Amino acid sequence: MCQKIRFATTDDGLNIYNLEKLSIKGASSYDMILKEIDENTLANYLIIESILEQSEDTTSQSTGIIAGETTAKKTIETMNKKNTSFTGYLGYWQLADEYHITNIAIYPTYQGRGYAKALIIELINIAKKNNIIAISLEVRRSNINAIKLYENTGFIHLGVRPKYYTDGEDALIMTFNLI
């Protein structure tokens, strides 16, 4: 798995919005996501991208290399040409000396490959550098895969928020302590 994790910019707003619509009940509006990125000083988004190397044929077509050019040049172009694919994101807020994860979403074709775990580990590393004492989140009681992911990365159960979601489902409160 080749990946790149970075902080979001407004250019990522549409990708975040499209993935959120696909994967999260009660998704935020596009404008709301842009305001989170641009204006909310408490909010941050981490973006994870897959790094995809293009095949020689694809590179030849996309770089305009034509028949008759040297194989060496074609090979160098192939080795240097990489694309990234928006794979998912993690949204979080900083509240005093704690981080609160608001959303994590990975495109279905990339799920189960460790991308969400990579985002969480990156957030934990950022938290350590910034003297954050805890990371918290809510997760649907029915989201067994997410609960297992959080448990496997060191989150513990803290409690329950009854009827937390608009459809009446309970949320489990989970936390990762850094002290």
C-alpha cells in the first residue's frame, strides 16, 4: 500500500463532499465542508491518497511520447510518472488539549486495506507532537467494523450517548488517552 497523508485544502472540498454523501448518513453540505476547511479554526481534515504508478503504455499516451523515440526516454518517463487517487479522509476538531474525530470515510474499493488505520495513526502522531492528552469520537453501535478498528488502534469504550443519531441509534463514546 503506497499512500500519502496530508492536510486538506479547499481544493479537496468536493472530494470530501462526494465521499461523505456516499458513506455517511446525514452528510454535510458542500458549503458546510468548505466553511469547515476555510473558516473553522478548530477543524482539520487529513486526506489520504493512494499513489498509483502508471503502466508504460498509459504513460506513453498521457505524456505524448510517440513511436520512434528511444526506449530509455520512455522508461524514464514511466518511472517518474505517478498519480494519486483520493482515497479517504479523517475530520477532527481541536478542543483545548483534546482532539475529537468528527468523521472518517474511505471509498468502498479501498476499505479493508489499512487506510483508515493509517489516518488514525497519523492523527495520534500529530497529537503527540502537539501535547494533546486525548482523542475522542462517537461511533454507531451497529458499526462493528469501525468499533474493531478503533479498539485495534488503542481506543477504549468510555460510555454511550443514547439516541445520538437522527435515526435514533445510540453512539458509543470511545477515547484514546495520550497521557
